[in-house]
Amino acid sequence: MTASAAPGKSAIPLATMLRSGIGLTIGRIAIAAALLAAWQIASGTIVPIFWISNPARILERLWSWAVSGSVWPHVYATILTTGLGYAIGGAIGAALGLVLGAWRRAERIVAPLIAALFCLPKIALLPLFVIAFGIDIESKVALVSVVVVFLVLYSTIDGVRDVDPDLIDALKLMGASRDEIVFKVILPSTLPWIYNGLRVAVSYALTTAVVGELLSSNRGIGYLIESSAARFDSTGVFAAVLVLVVLCVVVTEGLTLLERRALRHRS
């Protein structure tokens, strides 16, 4: 009985460890290491290196880029494009969302136009922005702004609609002005919705910036991917994509941290 129960007793701590934060981290690292090892082994044996490169070559390329400094202007250009477009689009989307959410008649009038523009593939506007602003960063900033505007706009409108109308009516009966209702009730109640829209929009902003750089740019991570692909340099493509993945994770986690701190201070 004692011998048969031993495996069960030893399995309980193992299951507990796997459910813990350290266990999850170890499990993720093990999966990533296994995938990288399989990639390294398959490269050159099952699949030609020309097509998939391998992790060793990619890390070597990243190291050479970092040491020479050639990658940093491209990273800076993508961050600048994403940041400017994200800030402009987020501000316009939040402001329009608050206005249209509070002014229902205006929202019903422009709703078909907004829906039509939202369904439009935004990348189709890039040639127009290139004609208007040129091939430099301004055209990509405009494209990112348009993408972010609609994501934040709809989230903000939903947040305004979620405010309890009975509370607003009660405040009006108590003599509260429209500005007091907006800044003390509607805006604080809508902030979580705005943060949610901004969090969703950040990945779209980064993706849009890179796509814009792929199609029309002379610098940025998207340009780095496109120029490597034009030379049939799979190692350069994978290295640039890895830089993009790291950048996306850092930006997303940073925004999540800022959101938590803002909501903590608000509460």
C-alpha cells in the first residue's frame, strides 16, 4: 500500500510546481528550446538552409547588427512611426468617441460613414498618403493614425454607452452641469474602455507601420525585411522578424503596465 501510494504523493508536488509561476516559466522555456533544437537539426538535413536558415545563423546576424549598430536606425524609425501614429490616432479616436457617445443624434448621422471607412482596407490609402506626404515617415504615420482612430473610437463609444443613464439623470436633477457630468462621471467610467482600445490598437499600429515600411520606405524594420527578402537572405528576414517580435512584446507589456498603474491610481 505504501509503495503504490508513493507515486501519487510525488505527483502532487509536481502538479503544483507546474501550476506555479516558476513551473510555467520552465515549461515555456523547455518548449521554446525544443522547437529551436528541432529547427537547428532540420536545417540543412531535412530542409535546405537557403529556405529556413537556422537559429545559430540568425543569432550571429543579430549580434553583427547590434555590434555594428546598423539595426538601431531601423528600430528607431519603426518605433517613431508607430509612436507618432499611435498617439495621434489614439487622441483623435478617444475625443471623437466621447463626443459621439454623448451626442447620440450625431453618432446616428455619421454611423454609416464611420462603418464604411472602418471596413475599408487601410493599406489601400497608403498610395494617397505617399502622394500627399511623400515616401518618408509622414505617410506611414498617417496610415497608422487612421488604423488606430477607429479601434479607439469604437471602444470609447461603447464605454460611454455603458455609463448608467439613471446616474446621469440623477445628477442632472441635482443640478450638475454638463461639464461636471462629463469630467466626473462619463470620462472616469469610460477610461477602462479607452485603455482597452489602446491596448488592442498597439499591435495593429506596429503591424501597420511595418507593412507601410515594406511597401514604401527606405528605413525601418519593414524595410529591413523587404531588403533582405529581395537578396534572398532568409537569415536576414528571420533576424528582422525576431527584432519585430521582441519590439512588439516590449511595447505591449509596457502599455499593460501603464494601464495597471493608471487604473490603480484612479481607484
